[in-house]
Amino acid sequence: METHPACVFCQIANHSHPAKIYHEDEDILAFQDTTPIAPVHILIIPKKHIDSLNSLTEADSGLMGRLVWVGKQMAEEFKVDQSGYRLVFNTGPHAGQSVYHVHLHLIGGRHLPFRFE
């Protein structure tokens, strides 16, 4: 599996950088966001390094579906599935992507207004 040593999410996936991990399997890792914007804010990443959604190939489609599946499972585990939650991918600087390793945000646990600043 391709990883980048300088990528903090690859370091978390390799267990060389600390993180509060909630889910791990062969291909996916879910962990606590270090700057949460809601009571539940979990990042779900592929262990394979992919810079952004723009770098996806058709071969990655199953992996991306599994990220969403893990997001759903985490929403159930953290009991935000009934009250509501967001699954968000940010792609590129204008969307707020700050780490260039594909990651899905699971955000919930409070009212999340829809607004753009």
C-alpha cells in the first residue's frame, strides 16, 4: 500500500503519529479530528495515500464506498444517526482541504446550520 512518509495521515495510518483511533481495518482508519467543530468529528481515511478526490481512479471506487460505509457505522456507534450528521469531503484549497490525503469528515452531535461564509 502506497504511503507518503511526510503525510501526517499516512503517519497516523502507520501508527507513527498519535491519534485516538475509533476504527481500523486493512484499508481504512477512523480517528478523532484534532480540531473538532462538533461533539462528534471523526476523520475517515483510506490507508492508501490518495492526495484528493481529483486523484481518484476508477479502481478506487470500492474503497471510497467503504469510507462512506464506515462513516455510517461510526454515526450509529456515536449515536448521531437519528439526530443527523454530515459526511463531508473537502477537495482543494477553496474547499478547505488542509491535509492532502483523502479524508471524509463525520460531523454531528449538534445542530449544523447550512451556510457559506
